[in-house]
Amino acid sequence: MLERIIEDSRLKPYRPTFDAGQTILTEGDDSQDMYILVEGQLDILKGNKKIWQITERGSIFGEMSFLLRAKRTATVKARTDVTVLHIPAGDIDHFMSDFPEVAVEIARLLAARLGEASQIVYGFREFCDQLPDAVLLADKDGHIFSWNTAAENLYGRDAKEMREGTVEQIYEEPQAYKNFLDEVRQRYSVREKILRVRHPEKGLRFISTSTTVLYDGHHNFKGILSLGRDVTAVQNLERRYRRIRNWFLPLLVILILIGGTVFTGYRYLSQGYQRIDEKKQALRNQLAKDYVLLKSMLTDHFAKKNKNATERLMEEFFEIQDPSLIPYTGLVLLDKNKKVFDSYATNAPSMMEGNSYAGIAFRGDENTIHKVLRLYRVDEDHPMGSKGIEVAFELHKGSRFLGWLVFQMDVNMLDQEYGLDEEGLAAFHFESREERRR
């Protein structure tokens, strides 16, 4: 269509040439001249990244800055030696009067770009409707102009309410959202901020919100993109856990006091026993008490495979102990196939999840709930292997067998303080299966 213009002899003074690699337009410039490609190939760049190329003779470029009276949104470089038709901004109106086909071509280009943009927006909305998270797009004033079905469900608002509202109106505490948005604009994006929403049917909900600021090519703030998902169940669980933890320490102190009282009373009522036997009985009582305590703390989380909870509880168990008095160096949770589900060690890295105890003999009476293990582990200080003694207790949830709770014993303390080895530990009497059924 523009061939007549390109070949018009009157326009030869307007046909500059550029060498390969030479810049024709620079992103951010105020110039509003328009160009038509006569010969050669062009690269279009945003920053240092190539986003498009122009190779077709008669292609128009640079027209958007003139039409919008805006700065250049991209850089144009000559990919090869190039000849262009250069129309200065002040001559464009007169030029279009002489060559009306240029205006027709520009209109055709704008219509094609609008069609492409419409298809992209439609495809974007279709894609967002497949996402489980709520998606919101809002302009710089906070007005919502695009959202997905998950957003309507999560926030309890229909399309009309979305279209006529602003983002801050969604949240229970608008000022908290404004503070959050200020943080986003300073950091460009923020992930996993918990904000509260009042759902018309479900009541107060906690929404994990991730937001990114949208800028144009000149770094002007244009809007935000937000992703949200409901984390109310997790928040409620964490609150319940905090309440349990607040009760746990006082309860543990009471149990320790009761245990100490029982032990002290036993010493005075059992004058016929030697001191070494008293220590062995005290160790047996401590194992029994700690097994019952840990079983009550860990069983539900272990049954649900909640490794974060079991790891935290085992760590807290050791944090409240006196290291010089506790006879254990670590704890291990084994599933019913004797694979390591979780572990915690006080003086060495924890065992890797998935390691197996299948090749280790579990010694003890078949009718007892505890077994004694003897094993050798290799580390930097013991390249030939160091002896370890562990005591494993069965874990059940109702009638369902879950696996084992293993106490990794301090071998030196067993020998020096209690005069015990694996044989002595195996002789300890704990509740049998038959006694537990009664």
C-alpha cells in the first residue's frame, strides 16, 4: 500500500540511511518523528532485551509517540544497513494530507494491535479462571478492572461489586491494606502477607496475599497484581498450638515435680535396695514418663505425617531439659516399615528422612512394648564406627500401629552413672501388650 510513497521522488531528501548496529530511536526520548522502512531490517529492544524485529518493506514505526504525545517506549536499532523514510513530527499532518494512505495504514495497524491485545486479555482471563488462587488486577487508584472466578468466591463478591469497588474495600482493615501497599511499592513485590477479610457468608477469613506493582516502560506506577488464598484453617491451627504450648510448660513442670516426689519417696521407702538399683529404677521411671509424655505430644501429628509439628515438639522437649542430667542424645520417629520419618539430635546432625532401621535387630520380649537396639555409626570422630544403644517404644493410635519412638541413649552415661548396657535395658519391665489391653 505504501509503495507509491516509498518511491516518490519528492521524498528523497527524507530518506536517510543507517549502518548496521546504529540506533535510530532511543527508549525514553521525547522525539515524536515517524518512520517508514524502505530497505533493511530493524531490531526492537526494551532495555537490553530484544522483543521484536521489523523486516517488511513499508512498515511504519515510531507512530505511537506522535499519536499519544508520549516518550519513546522502545529502542529501534538497525540490524542490517537500513534506509528509512523519516517524517519529522511537525510535517506529519501535512504529510498525511498528501498521502492519505498512510493514515489508513496506521488505522489498520492500530486495529490489528487492538485485536491482539483483546485476545491476550481474553486468554489471560481464561487462564486465571483455571487458577486455584484469587487473582486481582487494579489500577493506580485501586479500582479493580480484572479478576477471576476464584476471587469472587474467596472474597464473597459478585462481578458488579468487584467492578464498582476498590481493593482496600475488600479487607476488614483498610488501613492495614494501605500500609501493605506502601510496603509493596517500596519493595516492588511482597509475598505471603496475611490480611483479614469479612466474607458475607463464611465470616472472618485470613487471606495470604502476594502483590506485585505494575509499571509502564518509563517506571510510572500503573497498578497492582495480587494473588490471594484462604489460610484461615492454618491460622486457627497455629492459634490452638500456641494455646497448647502455653499450657505445656507448666504441665511439664508439674510432671517433673511429681516424678521427683515419687522418686524421692521411693528412695526413703526402699532402704533395702542398693544405690545403683535406685538409679536403674529412676532411669526406668524417667524412660516411662518421657515415653508417655512424648507419645501424647507426637501421636496425632505422626499419624497425620505433620513433620513440621513433630520436629518442633521434639526440639522443645530437649530445650527444657538439663543437658547434664538427661540420658538421651536424640529422638527418632520410625514408621511401621522402620524408615526414619523424623529425628532430632543434640550433638550431631539429625538423621536424614527415609533412612531405614530394617537391618537392625529389635531385641526384647515379644509381648513388651519396648525393644533395645545395638548399632554402630560412622562419623568424623569414629571412622571405624562408634557403638550406640537405643530404646524403641511402640506407638499406636487406637488400634492402629503407627511405628516406633526411639530414644538414643548416652552410652557413656549409661555405663558410668547407671552401670547399664543393652542387656540391662532389655531387662527393664514396662507395660506389656496384655496389660495395656486390660
